[in-house]
Amino acid sequence: MSAEAERRFEADLAKAAAAVRSAGDAEVITHIDADGITAGAVASTTLERLGIPHTVTFEKQITDAAVERINNGTADLVWLTDLGSGYLSRFERPGIIITDHHVPDTGFRVNQTRIDDFTAIHHLNPHNYGIDGTSEICGAGMAYLLSKTIDPANRDLAYLGVIGAVGDFQDSRGTGLSGCNRLVLGDAVAAGDVIIEDDIRLFGRETRPLVQLLQYCGDPSMPGLSGDREGCVRFFGDLDIPLRDGKAWRVWNDLEVDEKSRATAELLYRAEETAAGPAMFGEVYTIPRYGRGSGLRDAKEYSTILNSCGRYDDAATGLRICKGDLTALEDAERNRENHRRNISAALAYVRDNRLIRERRFIQYFDSGPEIRETIVGIVAGMLVNSGNARRELPLIAFAESDEGIKVSARATYALADRGLDLSFVMKKAAELVGGYGGGHRVAAGATIPLGMEEDFLEIVEDLVSIQFI
């Protein structure tokens, strides 16, 4: 960020902070995923500490009905977190604050409002300041920076920004968080709420039995281990690492130092000649306030619990957890088990039915009603990153939803480096078939009318082909 952009950012944060402090009441509107839930928790806690009455509403996406409700709302302040930037030109009331990281609506101009003498929207988005919202800061991080500006004592909320960033896979491009995420991470570490360690970057270090840790690692995928239970059993047997401690299955973080060192060295050796190699080892983030086995101690696992709540229409339970109500964990565990089963079944459904089809510049699959529209994007991302789909082509996934056809698009950062911008592709293609869309360069989505899938794919392929020239 340039010095000039930094000054503008700080000034915009200060103006938005003043608007929050002056509100008599507020509504927080946020997304249903881990980033949205943590962002909503930051906003809600900030308002609570100011003594400002407020409600929290979760939205899968900004629809026409949501825009109308926002424009006609009676609360002094509407604070949108992890969404809203793509719909700026449609908001027409004063008292709106947006802390988002998705690509902004290009049809919006600063101070656009029907109330000419009032700045209607405080729009805090990293793209406005030359920061990449795909990988350098998330929605929760932006909400946190505003919260800290409102009151420096809110630094104890920084760890939620870290969990939101990890939940949005912003640590996956390299071997840890980067950009403005480092500022948020630094605050969380200074507050004693996050510990940075160097370790194997596999999901389930705290809770998955050793064999399952490797058997179900799809990102990064490990030949001879991923999906191969017997291969995983042999792996630990050859290293003389017991799988049990008495009757209890051991997890990665149960290993002694020398055991972990031997297993790590062997994993890195096996990963050396695969795409998994560079991403296998690096920073992991521990939340020390939570005990072993809670599912909340590791940032990746914490974010997955939140995702499992939001994807099954129970984001409110995730919010309770983020705000310290651990009685919500029992409800969250049911969501997590459903999430695991549905993800596993969805991946098997795509693979077993050989749903993925290829065109020259894209690949796609249509799951119809068989995969929940709230998880089809996760499934698409896992297919691309696990090697079950071609990494050199963006993957477009369709699922039926109440609003029409939900589209999720996923691609690798390598394709983004070549010029691919799925946010633009989804937004433009959806508009041309009567829908709406947006997102990030490597992860974006849309909703389109039923029956327009083929037309949509034709437009998407044309737009992708132009970006690759």
C-alpha cells in the first residue's frame, strides 16, 4: 500500500468509526461462511461494547429483497460485513458501512446517494487502497481494523480476523498469511490469542486420528496416502509411530518431538516431486484459549466448524461460538458431522458419475439437486486442489437453489497470475443471462435463471479465453 493510499485508508476508517459511535441503533448483515460469521462477531461485539442495540442477520448473498430491506430499514446504521461491495450502486439510504473484501461494484461512484448532502456509504474495501482482497485481507480482517479504530481495546478481537482469513483460504497461496493479514495476525499474537508455529499444514492436527489425517488430506493431495487407509497405516508403522495411546487414537499433536520430526521429514520427502510440496509445511495458527480436542484450538478446524454451521442454515450457532458461548459447540458438532458426510457424499457423487466435462478453456459439472447449493463451491475447490479436476482450467459448478441455479467457480492462483479473474467473469456472464454474480479472482459465484446454463457456459468460456490471451 502506498503512503497516500495508507493515509486515505486511515482517514476512511476514522470517518466510519465516528459514524458507528454516533449510531442510536444498528443492524449487522453478514455472510454465512466462516469469514462472514467471524466478521459479524467482530461487528456485533464492537456494538455491544459501545452499548448500541443491534440485530445480526445472515445472508447467503445480496438479493433484490435484501437490497430493498436495506434501503427501507429504520436502524440508524446498517453495517454489512463480508458482503455488500458488489452492490454499492443499488444502495440508496444513508448510514451504511461496508467492511468487505470482494471486488467492488464498478458502477458505484463515491458519495453516490439520493441525499446529496450526506455521505451515504462508508465503503472500506482493500481494493480501494491497492490491496488484494483475495489473499491479503478478508472480511473479518476489515471489520477488525474498523473495530480497532473505534477502540484500541478491541485488539482482543484480532484472532477472529485470523480465523476468518484461514477460513477463506488466504493462507493457502504461500505457506502462511500475507499482506494486511500480517497486521491482524500481529495484533492477535501480541494479545496472546494466537500462537504461530511451523508445522505440517494438514487439516485435523488437533482432532483427526493419525491415519485419517493422511487418508483424508485432499489439499494438498499425497500419492500413496490420500484415500489409501492401508498406505497410511504402513506409513506410521514403518516409522515406528504407534497409532494408539492405550485405547485412544493418537492425533498429530499427540506425537513426541522426535516422532513428529520423523513423520514430517518423510511427508516432505514424498511431497517433494508433487504439487503438494510447497504447501505442505509452513505456518499454522493455534488459539491457545481453547483446550486440546475442542475443535477450536487450530484455526483451520475452528473455521471449518463455523463453515459447517453457516452452510446448514445455522450461522447463529457459529456466532455464539465466536462470542464465547461454548454451549453452542454441541449444536455445532451436529452441523460438523452433517458437513463431513455431505462433502464426502458430494465428492463421491461427482467422481462416481464422472460429472466433470471439459471445454477448451473451462471445465464444469452440473449437480442438479444432488449437492446442496451452500457447499457446491467447497466441493469445486476441493476437486481442483486435490487433483480430481484439471488444475490448468477453471472449474464451474452448478447446483439448484430456490433462487434459480447457483454457480460456483474455482481456480488456482497460478491461473490468476496468468490473468484469470473469475469475479469479473461471473459478474459479467451472469448479468448477460439475467442473473447476478461476483467474488474473487480464484473463487467467485453467481445465481442465474433456470435453463440458462448452456448460454452462461458459452459466455464464460468466451470471457476466460480473452483473459488467457
